[in-house]
Amino acid sequence: MEAAEKKTKRSVIKRERRDARKEAAKTGPTVAKLKNAPTSPRKMRLVAELIRGERVSKALNILKYESKTGSFKLEKLLLSAIANWEAKNQGAKLEEADLYVKEIWVDGGRILKRLRPAPQGRAHRVRKRSNHVTLVLDSMKNVGEAVTTSETETKE
């Protein structure tokens, strides 16, 4: 009888997959998240629409001079995403990377429910809304590489 093939343990397979995901995350786009910002999601989405798809330098200028409520918090979030990118790519220069806001989305967060006095002994409910913002940065160079590889695959 032949030597039995050695089976790998399930825990070893899980560990290898986890390590592969971590390695893939080091090369991909950079993510920054803002949780429980005390602004309504509708107001924050108005500001997020202004910077979606813009280069990082232009997005920072837009947020710095915008008077809407969420612009200050989004500016800090964008600076945090830039810092995350610098931590991930230690040898690269920010100017040469040509970063842009690839994706940004705003989700509703928890709602604080309060009561406000109303006439004739009644009470009205006040909903104090919050939101979660997720911002994804990527390099324009990565976009060009992805386009050229997909074009070559389709031609073959």
C-alpha cells in the first residue's frame, strides 16, 4: 500500500488564507473610517459628493473652504487616510503617487432618541442622528495598470 498523503489541518489552511489576505491588503487601496459622527447622514452625503473621484490635493482644498457642517470632519478623515497610505507605502512619495478619492460612502449610525415638551402636556420625539463614513484612497497609477492588464486579457 502506498504511503498515505498527509492532510493539512483546517487551522493551518485558515492561517494561510488569513496571511494571504493581509498581504493582499498591503498592496491595495487605503481605507479610513469615521464612526458615529454627530451629523445627519443626509447632510454628510452632500459634502461627500463634492470630493468623490477628486484628486487628494483638490479634495483637501474643497473641504478646507467649504462651509457645510461635515466638511471639517471629512477633512480630518481624508488626512487620516493619507497618513494610512503613508504608513502602508513607506518608501513612496505622496506627490508621485497621484492619489485620488476612489470611493466614499455615508451610512446611518445610531440614533439618539430624546423627548421635547409639546403643548397640552404632550411630548414630541427628537431623533438626533449620526453617521458612519468610509473613505477609500487609491493611486492613479494602479488604475492605469488595471486598465492595461484587462485590455490585454480581452484582446487575447
